[in-house]
Amino acid sequence: MTEKSYDILICGAGMTGAGLASVLALQGLRIALFEAHKPKAFDLSQAFDLRISALSPQTRAVMQRTAAWDNLQAMRACPYRRMRVWELQGFGDLTFDAGQVGAAELGHIVENRVTQAALWQVLESQANVSLLCPQKPVKTYRKDGIMHVETQTGECFTGKLLVAADGGQSMVRQQFGIGVNRSQYEQACLVASVATQLGQQDITWQRFTPTGPQAFLPLPGQHGSVVWYNQADEVRRLSALSNEQLGEQIMQQFPAQLGDIKVVDKGYFHLQKQHAQQYVEDGLVLIGDAAHMINPLAGQGVNLGFQDIACLDEVISQAIDQGKDWWRADQLREYQQRRRLANRLMMETMDAFYHGFSNDQSAIKWLRNGALALARLGPVKRQVIRYAMGMQDVTAPLAKVFTR
Ligand SMILES: Cc1cc2nc3c(=O)[nH]c(=O)nc-3n(C[C@H](O)[C@H](O)[C@H](O)COP(=O)(O)OP(=O)(O)OC[C@H]3O[C@@H](n4cnc5c(N)ncnc54)[C@H](O)[C@@H]3O)c2cc1C
């Protein structure tokens, strides 16, 4: 079998695999990127996709290193300036405003496939990137210190570094025997794409109820996404309703801020938390959902993936500048130390929200109200906004302690 040789082999060209390839290509590295599923071409007349993400300014900054952000804006994205969080029972009610930290917006709500398409447009123009799709790796291994990928079509590719960007069920991670810590939440989440009677909004909101959070994310024009967390059985029941019946249920159960809505599409997701026990080995690195999956409560999943990208790009670039073997575990370990800690911290923060707000014990209520009162103070609020926007790395001091 003839082997095609590259510097880097990336398995999975979703948002994080494509994002990583686009920035590593700027370092002149030769990259092969494998994607099993060909995404549908984007067209403005298409209905909004159910899978959307709130992209943080830090994610935008990574995409702005190439034309990806301009490409994305040429398709469709909805900036949001404010974020409101409140409780149905209790007195917690907080509104975060980008103006409080001198920013124009807190983030953008974007369909996942638009983000992916914007990155693919960049990859197609990068001469040192081979975007191979549909192409499904079936066997990945290390032989004589070289990483190998064999595909369904019987071809073999080699590289110094293999990147697992193939999502939560990562085949690469499993083939290298890297274990995960995993837990399933009791709640599931219903997502409905809706047409709104109200005009385009610049606020996302989330209301915490004893049965789970309810949220609204604005999309361009009179569109939005409604997210409804509840016990898995109830979410299944709701998702089996017709669009009209579900629309009525949402109007009855959701806050008046939603206005009149019409359900266009719907789906539901199980919630799980999963963390790989290691991110690196010699010639191997895990990024994005292949490394970590978190509760989507605060919409941070893909943003963590883009922070992985920024960190890995920096670590590889430093090693290349110093003439080191950038694909070796001793060079990649800094990436693991920085990102594993930061991702873990975000997972724990989401768990604190999840358990803290689904709990009616008086001690927890007292703690929750105390935390919300604290968060209302100007300096604390600004720190929370910076953290949510990715402007503040709260793990930097911790990482110093842990890497000593
Ligand atoms: C309900 C819900 C809401 C969410 N909301 C948000 C949000 O608001 N903000 C946010 O930041 N995140 C959100 N997330 C999380 C976010 O969707 C994920 O973190 C993100 O999609 C991960 O991107 P990824 O590229 O790492 O993995 P994936 O999106 O899973 O992409 C993996 C890619 O690899 C390909 N692949 C898999 N196996 C192979 C193989 N063997 N060969 C070739 N290709 C392969 C797949 O086809 C896919 O294209 C949400 C998640 C859920 C469930």
C-alpha cells in the first residue's frame, strides 16, 4: 500500500478540526483532514438549523486569523449584547451587558453548519491543506514513531502528529485506548427553532425553574431558538408533539418575554459530561468534544474547543521556533496541562449551576441567592462577563500551581 505523507493528520472536520487546520496551516505545516460526512451546501433560503452555538469573542478572534469570520458574517449570524439570567422562584435576577466591559457584544449566535462552512471555505483556499471528504479513517496507529491513518477506501496516510477531532464518540481516542470519565445527567434538552412575532433581539435569556432551565437564543430576523431542559421522559413527550402543540406548550410554560412564536423544527439531546483521562501521547493529541463534552447550559462546548485550538497552535509554534520535536509528548504536555485544567474548571462550574439551580433545599437556596447577590456587584459582574466572553483566563494562576 503506498503511503501519502503529511506533517499533521486530523480526523474530523467539524468546527474544531476545521478550525485547527485553518490556523496550523498558517505555520506552513502540511495537513490532511479527514471528514466522513459531506455537509449540505449553505443557501440563505434554507431554514435555520437546529444545532446552533453561542460563539464567544475569543472564538471569533481565532476565526479572524483567517477569512473564516468574514465568510461566516457573509452567511448569517446574530450578535447579542445582553444576557439575562433569573429564577422563577427566588429573587435572583441578573442582566449582563457588553457595555459593562466596553465591548460591542457578548457573542454571536451561529448555526454550527455555518461555522463549519465558513472554515471549509478557508481550507479550500489553503494550498498546504488537503480536505478529504467523504473519507472515513477506519484504522489509526503508531508504527516506528510515525502516525498512520488507513481509510475506508484502502488508502494509507502518515504524519508526525495525529489529531483526534472526531467528536464525543472519537474512534481515534478509542483506538489508542484512552479512557474517559463520563456521567449522564437526569435532564435532557429540547431545542426548537422558532419564528418570532417580535423583531430581531439582542438579548439571550435563561430562566431557572425547579424542573430545569428555559432559554431563548436570538437568530437573525424574526427567528430564534428555544431551549427547554426537563426530565428526560418529559422532554421525549414534548418532542413527540406536533409543531403546533409544542408551540402552545412553550407559550404556556415560557416567560412572556418570548412573545408569540411558531415552532418550525424541533429535536432533543441527552446531556452528558465526559472528560478524556489524557489529551496527549507521542504523536497524538485530542481536541474539542473528542477530549471533553460539557453540559450545554451556558453554551461553552465549542468555545472550549476553540480555546484548545489557540493553545495547541501556540505550543506547536513555540516548539518549532525552538527547533524542538513539536509532535512529541514532552512538547505537547503543556497543552494538556493548560487545557485539561481549564476545561475541568468549566465543567465543574456548569455542574454547580446545574445542581445548584435544580435544588430546593434551603441551604442551597441560601447559597444560590448569596452567589447571585455577589454577582450583582459591579467588579464581580465585570469579571463574570469577562470569563463568559473568554477575555479572562481564571485558570492561569491555578495552572501555574499545578504545573510546578
Ligand atoms: C443541545 C446542545 C447545545 C449546544 N449548544 C452549544 C452552544 O450554544 N455553544 C457551544 O459552544 N457549544 C454548544 N454545544 C456543544 C457543541 O455543539 C460541541 O461542543 C461541538 O459541536 C463540538 O465540535 P467538534 O468539532 O469537537 O465535534 P463534532 O461537532 O462532533 O464534530 C466531529 C466531526 O468529526 C466527524 N467524524 C467523526 N468520526 C469520524 C471518522 N471516523 N472519520 C472522519 N470523520 C469523522 C464528524 O462527521 C464531525 O463532522 C451544544 C451541544 C448540545 C448537545
